[in-house]
Amino acid sequence: MAAFKVGFVRAHFREADSIGVPGQTNHVVVLAWIDRQGFSDHLEVLGRRVCKERERRVWSGLRLRSSVRATSIDFVFFARLTLGGVRASVGFARSTRIVRHCRMVHTNRSERKRLRVFGPASTMSAFLVASACLVFAPDGFAQAGKGTDGKPPVTLPPPPVVVRPPPPSINTKAPPPPPPAGRTPALIAPPPAPLSPFPLELDVAPRKEPKMALAGFRGGVFLRDSNDDIRIYMRGRLHLDFHAFGGAGVGDLPASDGGTLLTPRFFARRARLEVAAELFRRWFALFGVDSGGQPITNPTSAEELAAAPPGQAPTAASARYAPLQTVGATAVLANVYIDYTILGPFHLMLGQIQSPFSMENRTGNNTHSWMERTLPIRAFVVPNSKEIGATLWGDWNSRRSFSYELGLYSGDGPNRPQVDAYPDFIGRIVARPFASPDKPGKLDKMHVGLSVQRGARDPKYVGYDYPAITTGQGFTLWDPRYRDQNGHLVRVLPSGSQFRFGGELRLPVDRYELRAEAYWVNNGTRESLDGQALAYTERLGAVKGVGWYVQLSAWPFGDPFVNGDPGYWRPPRLDLSNEAASTKTKSEMEMRGLELLALAAGVQGEYDGASRGGVYDAKTPGGPGGATKNLSIVQLGLGATYWYTSFVRLSVNYLAYHTPGSDSGDNLALVPGNLLKDKSNPARSATWMHEVGGRMAVSF
């Protein structure tokens, strides 16, 4: 919506003894601004005389400095333009006398900086506070006594004469004598107020309310001081999962080959505590620790600690292995960042965050519809779900008509400081083309988006493994490692250019929703023998392919979309106003809904171990007459989640994984049946595996 308003104000000012010089009269100021609460435009034409003593006239806390002097003002013109929620006002005056510039300065020095601050509005991304304006006249009007067409200006009747009251009588008596020296202390003026280094936005009203709760729960647990300058948020989540597996060969796989990981189990998948602080409405900091997962260390007795004691030659009996199936202690940093609000649509975030790539990855696991993210995004497109770096992000307005997330990151994944000197650029933009500023429509939250990541890995410094592809419950479908024809363990490492690009679509209509994403991946790799990753490179290859998914969901009972909008990962600020407590939070606590899900997803790619250089081994994928380079996985799923508000949910998921060609060696991805060593077992020809899972989740 765009609007354009024009107004005319006709004014005439007569001569006055402003500074004792006849013919140079009132100072004329055209003032246009936007107020804090309603963001409505105001226009004032102010005539202020400068007294003989040159005292400063103050109007609404502002001092008007002007050199505008005129005996006749033909008209004052102002225009307002509103486009996309952004308003700007311009004013000028035409005079028959000399007209010069004017400006406005606050009387308090500490507040002058505030007038120059640009601040965000609740319904727009940026706006201009017109604290100063231009008053000018064309050269053709510089001659006194002539108008725009060369004719004498129209003379208006003079304003009525104002009768001033007589001056007060002067007391002629002599003042009392001063007190004796030394008995009355001299008055000491108080020091001036310190300057505010980080002024608050001009368009945000003060938070202080008559009755303000200092602690409580309004969409989250909070504590705050009496001035509401500092807030502390306590957050947490607990996910209790049950996993079970099915398919040919699942029950036949020996424990030493991974069968231990395919037994039914109930465990704490995720237990996370977070503490956040909001300071002076501009700063936001959060750190979280995740201690869930309850992994089993050395589940298959394959982890060797040493081949032999120091100084002895290795033998078949000298090897020492890690203890079998011991408890693995885990406590790692999750999201850790500091966010600074530059303006409403401009935020700078530093730290470890969810990588700003794809709608799926930018949806938190606390509000995700499935128990875990879909396989193509989680394991192939964005295997490093978190990155360490700097992000510039923002929403163009409250309706999120346009959102962006751009940044530079280490590219090496979570909890791993940058290994080499090459950063990754990651960016995502999202637009809602049908978002309406007036009345929300059926397609109001439909959005499209693009994501891109570009980086590099220096082979002289990067020695960690390329990520494997695993199911939602942790079974490895593709392990990049393999053994060459000499029995050596070959590791596949990221190396050279790393690139991924694609788009997303979300289409919610009434109680139904369609989500779809597709991304192209082209990541360089290199192969090295185990233990020689930083010393020697066998060959250079690449992982290429497409990762995609299509998801349909419906809310047959209760309230739809209890878990909110996907893809918008933001600092969890809380609205603690009294109005929010009586409206928004109340309805949020009462929302209930059942969500039904259907999923089709896949990875169609390849891994060629020597496509960029080097000599193929007989076991290297992609070699002539050797192992295949095809990498193909199809994921199908059905799910149901009952949301008892967005803080409590119960989920049930069924997922099936299909690896076409794995029975004949034409696929690098393998299901449990393909791992059987007994060639007479018919399960070796399996191409499917199944997972059933349930989750009880609580968050606050």
C-alpha cells in the first residue's frame, strides 16, 4: 500500500522588533516528525520572535535555531509519502524575502545525540525522524515585492494587535546585606547528567508499567529489575525417546558388526539447559549446554587403544582395546551467542548458532514437527547444523514480508574452532509475497526462500572426516571410510571448494500445509590413509548430488499450527507487557492441536574418490571396474504429534529408508541386511529398513 498526502498552509508574518532591526521579523520553522506511539505525522508552522535579549524560546523541550527571516510568506508546503510501512515528510516555504536554512536542537546536551539516532518502528524496517527541515526559496523569488509570476504578492490583512500588560513595578528598596563570610557555604551546582553511550530507539515507548511483575512465566520463565532494563530468561527442554528398528537382516546382524545399535531402547535423547539475558533492549546473550544422547562407548569392541605397549613390536596378542559398552559422558555447548540490535531490521549476532541455511535447519528441534530433521537436510545438505561466526540478520517488518540472514563462519561445524584460514559465506533470504498489512489472508504466511553456502577447506590443515549419512535414530547408511585392496583404512576428508545452493517453499492454507525444499551439493574431498591425514593425500574427489523433501501436514482437531511458523530461528525475547499478558500469552497457554504428517524425501548423488586427481585403487568408489560411485537414498515417513500447547507434546513417527541397488553393489548406501557376512542369508539382498519412534517432550 502506498499513500501520498500533500498539504498547504498559508501564513503571513508582519514586521516586528525582533532584534531591533526593522524588516527582519519572526523566525519561521516548518517542523515534521513521527511520534513514538502512533507514528503519525505532524506538521507545525511556528512563528517565534527572538527577543532583544536574544533569549532562547523552548517549545516541547526543543530549541529552534533558525536564520529564516521574511516579511511575507506566501505558503508553506508539506508532503508525506508512505510506502511499505515507511513514512517520510518534507516541508518547505516560499517567501518574497530572503529565506535560509533552519535546524532544531534539543536544549539538553545529553539529548542532542538522541535526535540524530535512527530507530526501528513496530511496523516498518527503517524510518527517518525529520528533526530538521529545509526552508528555501527559488532564485526567481529573491527580489522583494514580486511573486512567482512577477506580480506583486497578495497582501493579507494584518493580525490583530496584542495588548501587552504593563511591566511589574520595580522595588526601589536596597537589597539586604549579604551574610558574613564563612558562615554560608557556597552553592555547588550539580554535575550534568552523563551522556548515554547506547541510546534507546526513539520509536519504542518506555517499558515501565504501573503494575509490573518482576518474575513469572509468560511464554518462558523470566526475572527482571524494577526498571525493566535487565531481563533474565531460564529455558530448558527434555526429550525422552523410544527407538525400534525393523527390516530384513536387523535381527540377524551380529553385535560385533553393529547389531547392538539396532535393539529397542528408551533413553534421554536431549536434555538442554539455557540461560539468556536481555540488556537495555539492545543486547541479548544466550548460552546452552546439551547433555543428552546417553551414548554407549565402544559398542562393537572395535575401538583399539594401542597396538602394543611402548617399545614393543605389535603382535596379535599385544593390542589393547577400549572398555566395551561403557557409559559415554557428554556435555557440549549448544547455542552460544551475543546479539546486538543496531536497528529493528538490522541485528548483529556473534557466536555458535544454527547455520542460516534452509527452512528445515532453521527450525528448532523444540518446535519441529518430526522427532528429528529429515535425512537429506540433516545428513547430506547441512551435516553441520551449527556454525561459529558472525551473522547480520533482520525482519523487514512485523509481518516478515522480507527476512534475511547473512554471515561469515568457520565452516568446520559446532564446537570446533576454525581449523584453516578460509571462512564460509552462508546466506538465506525469505519473502512472503502475499503478506497483507491490513487483514491477514489465506496466503499471508506463504513464503519462498533461497539459501547458499560457499567456502573452502585447506588440505594442509583440515584433517577431520567427511560426515556420514545416518538415519534419524542413528544407524549409518553411508560411511565414507573404506579399506583399500591392501587392507588399509582410507579416510575421506573435506578438501577444496565447498558449495551448496537451493530453495524452499512453504504453503499453509487453513488447516493444511505444504513444505518443500531442494538443494544442489558439490563438495570437494580428498582421501588419506588412517594416521596420515596431514602428511599425505592419496587422491582428490568430490561428493555431488541433490537433497530434497516434500512434506504434507494437516491439523484435523484442535488449534492449527500450535508450534508456530517454521524457519524463523530468532533470539527468544518475551513480550512482558500487561496487554500481552491478558491476550497473547493467555491464548498461547490454551492452544491444543493434533498434527498429522506425511513425508517423501531423498538423496540422489554420487561420490567419486579420484574425480579431481590421483590414481584409483581397486576399492575406490568411481574407479573403472571398481566400486560404484552411486549414492541414492529414499526416505518415506508418517507421523502424528499431539501438541498440548507448544511446551508439551507427544510424537509417534514411522520412517522407511530405501537404498535401491544396494543388494547388487550398485549403491554406496547400505541397509543392515547388506552388512551380513553370511552370503547364504537371503537378507543380504535387502534394500529397505524401518524405524519406529516415540517422543515425550517438555520445554519451558
